[in-house]
Amino acid sequence: MTVLGDGTAALYDTGPVPGPGGWPVTYEQVATGNLPVVDPPSPIPRLSAGLRLHGEYQGSGFTEPRYIARRGDGQVVQLSRLLYLVASSVDGVRDAEAIAHRVSARFGREVSGENIRYLVEKKLEPLGVTVPEGQEDDEVDAPRSDLLLALKGHRVIFNERRTARIARSLAWLHRPVVVALVLASAVGMDVWLFGFFGAIEPVLEVLDQPVLILVVFVLTVASLVFHEFGHASACRYGGARPGCIGCGLFLIWPSMYTDVTDVYRIGRAGRLRTDLGGVYFNIVFMLAMAGAYFATGAQFFLATVYLGHFEILEQLMPAVRLDGYYILGDLAGVPDLYGKIKPILLALVPGPRGDKAREEVAGLKKSARAIVATWVLTMVPLIIGELGYALWNLPRILTTMTRSLTEQLVGTGSAFVAGKIVEGLVGTIGSVMLLCPMAGVVYLSVKIGGRLFRAAKRTTAGRPRLRLAVCALALAGLTGLSYAWVSGVTPKPLPKQPPIAPILQPGVPTEEPPARQATTPDRPTDSGTPSDPAAGAPTASAGASAGPSPTETSREASASASPSASAPGGPGGASRSPVPSSGGTVADPVPSPSDGPGTTEPEPSPSPSESIPESPTPSPSPPPASDSPSPAPATS
């Protein structure tokens, strides 16, 4: 018969009767109470929902092979070979003993079931790779890397199916012959545009017409979307499978991204092709805009080409998680350069902590170690210097940004009230371009301050003297900085200046406020004397400073246009997954009314009817009591 748990046996049954949920026993065993003792079945490990195992990290810069897995929430984790073999053997059916036999055969060394249970509970569960024991569903709430320069608030625009269809249709553009023709055409286009036509002329024409500004803005956004198509198609061409294309917020700045995490399982050449695919498609887009100009003669297409160059240059900077960051990381074979800042710096510190950091750094190959160390030792001083400069100039920055945003909002509202819809829409874009960097600076400041506070608290835990010294040092620094702000030692706010691009700031005065004027008597209205050209001439901007500053992410890209020098474009971040990577800095506006064309008008020469007659010789008289000069004789 079958005994279920502690249930009562039927004594009149004889003979073993097997059944589900119990174990077979005999009548004698039940009567005497000698029931067999059976261990409860061991739990069966399960993988978390949405987990993908991408395999070995090809072209790795580590001395030991690394394996890549991507959780359902987008977080990418690195595994050792043994952990990867265990994870790949977990199928929801095998228990620990069966997994141990499979892993032992593939690993080349004997692994017991107890070893498997330990690895699953202590290594894979904390990483979110497997589901904790006793949990019914497969969703895990594992910790994520709280990246400072990460993309937040992801929203999918093109799902995986649509992205795969787009990537498949555009993959032919990555053939070597096509790439060579595109690059050669781009060189010819730049020689013609910058050397013969004059690249700034289309930009000035666009700045004079609000409708064209909106058109160029739309084309710039289209170039950002096409940029993401470049990453997806390059991923497909290299043999990997692209994920979705979406958008998010990078330091409060709109950004786009492409999930190309699958490129970790292909070679270094394929990853570099994927990194450069976005910039390459920017070039293709610029060639299309140049062709549209030759077909229509509309110069705003060339303005889009001009701005596209700044977009490419910004993408190639390795400071934040843009294309340049991933290019450098793939050259070194290290997927996360920011994660190596701490061990590289601690390796310079003597003692036990330095020894542990040096062991981690020694896990990198020599070439990778040189690239990463050079990047860390270059970026850390630049970041510290930029933060120190921003703190020193904080009153100046806040005052200038607040004044610019207030004038922008008031002028934009006035344009809408007056029925100037196009000017109001352009002013709205300018307001957003001002507001996003301000919000990004505040967000970044709060995040950095919180991290520094938590790091200091964690480091000084159980060490009251060190905590007291750190608090005293922080208080002294804040006191000195506050005194510098209040006493005026730091730079004063910038004086009010006319906007560099007046069309982006409707309602804002375009005349430079006079510094001080001498008191002069009123002249007759028909005197023909010209007014002061320096005080009353409108300021027209010429040069690259008037152009928008487009931004984007590589696997995340963003677009923007700076309305004035006080509203720089914000950066974007990039990652091979939807989790990713400097806040927008504020440039001081330095308009020069005398630099741009059309800032002053030539002084008109008097006509014959306005010629000044000979004035008689004045008789000696005592000087006037006031400092005002005597009125000039009226003209005939």
C-alpha cells in the first residue's frame, strides 16, 4: 500500500501498492512502525524569466575567458566558465545531481551535487540568473548596477521584429565596396561644402526663417533615428541579432538607444563595425541631404549637413557612454570602462586594499591594461576639474541660466499671444533646450552628492576619528566656497547680452543695453545726425556658435539644438542594453555685436541740403555750469 506523509495506514491491505506521492511499504512495516526514511526531493533550479546566455565574450581583454548573460530586465552580467556551464545546464527539469553529471563532463573536472547547490544559491541567485528556492514565479528582483550616466525611463519605439526587418533591409550598406564609395563621396562633399560653397551660409539663412528652423529640427531628429538603424544593420551584418530600438532620458535629456547586446558573442571586428555603424549612417544621411539640395536647390538641406558634422564629432568623444566610449571599450576588450576606474586608482594605493585592486587589474591583458589605465588617468582629472570649475562658477551659472530661461519663456508666451505660432514653436524648442541642461545639472549634482555622502559614510563606519576628520574637512570646504560665493571672489554673473540667434528667442530684445551715455541736449529731428550704431544696431550671429548642438547616443542617441551660447546641447549615453551612460554644461554667452556681418551700418555722409554752414566765431563767455556741451547750430 502507499502511505502519504503521516496519514493512517489501512491495516487490512496486504502487499506493496505503489502510488504517486508516496513510497511503497509492506503490512509488517506499518504494523511494527518501521517505515523507511526518505530524504525530501531536492529543489530543481530554474533560470529567471527572460534570461539569455550569449556565450563567450569574444576578443576579451581579460586573461581568463568571460561569458556574457543578459537578464530579462536588461542587466548584463559576466560569468566565469564554470558558472556559465551551470547556468546553461539549468532547464527546469534536472536536479542538482543531474546538473552535476552534465557539468562535470563539460568542465573536465568532477563536480558534486553539493557544489552545484552552492553555486546556484551563493553565486547565480544573487546575480539574478536563477530563481530563489521556494519562489513560484520566474521573475527576479536582483540588484542592478546604478550607473551614474545611465539611460532612464526606456520606451520601445521599434520592437525586435520590426528592428530585424529594418536591419535586414539596410545591411547591404555595410558591404566593403559600398562603404568605400560612401566615404569617398563624403570627402568630396566636404571639400565642396567647406572649401567652395561656404557651409555657414545655409545656417544663416535658416536662422532668419522660423519655419526652416522647424524643418531642420525635424530632419535632425530623423538623422538620429537613422543613426540607430546603422547600429542595428551593422549588428545584423556581423552575424548577431539586434534587439529593440527605443528612447529614454539621459540626465533629463531625450535620448535614443539600440539594444545590440548580442554583439558580445561575435568577434571584435563585428563589434567595432556595430559601434561605428551609427556614425556611418550619419554620413549616409548627410549624402542624402546633399543630394536633396542638388535636386531642389533648398539650402536648409545643407544646414542639416553642417549640423550633422557636430553630431558625429560628439558621438566620437569617449567621455560619456556614446559611440566613442564603446569603440574604446571594444578596442581594449573591456565592456565597462567606468567599472575599472576604482580598481585602477586603488591599485596606486599601498596596503591590503591596493593589493586586492592590483589583483583585479592583473586580470587584464597587458594591452587592455594600458588602454584602460590611460583612459582612467585622463578622464578622472578632467571630471574633477570640470566639477571644480562648475562649483566655483555656480552663482554665475545659475544667475545666467535663470535669466535666460525667464526671458525665453516670456518671449515665447508673447509670441503665442500675438498669434505668431511658428515663432512660438521655435521659442518652445529653445526653452526646452535651456530647461533640459538646467535639469540635468541639478540631477547630476544631487546624484554625485548622494554617492559621495554614502561612500564617506561607508568608509568611515566604525572609525569615529576618521569620520570626524572627514566631516571637518567637508565643512571647511563648504564654508570657504560659500564665503567665496557671497563675498564676490568668484566670477560675477554675465551682463545682459543680445541673443546670438534672435529667431530662437522671440520677444527678447536684440539691442545691446548701453553701458553709460553722456547727457546731451535734444537735437532737431531733421539734423541728419546718425544714431550711435554700437548701441542700437541689432545683433546678427555668424559662425558656428549660432548653430544647434545635436546630440545622440550610440546604442542610445539624442538630438538637440542649442538656442544660444548659454544653452549648450546635452549629452547622451549609450549601451549594448537598454540600461546603458556629462551633463550638459553651460557655456557663457560671449556675443560680439561688431563681429557678425550687418551689426553696424556705415555712417551716412551729409547730403548737400544737409551740409553744415560755417559757424561764426563765438565770443568769449564763461563756461556753462553744467557739463553738457552747448547745443550745435541748427542745419539749414
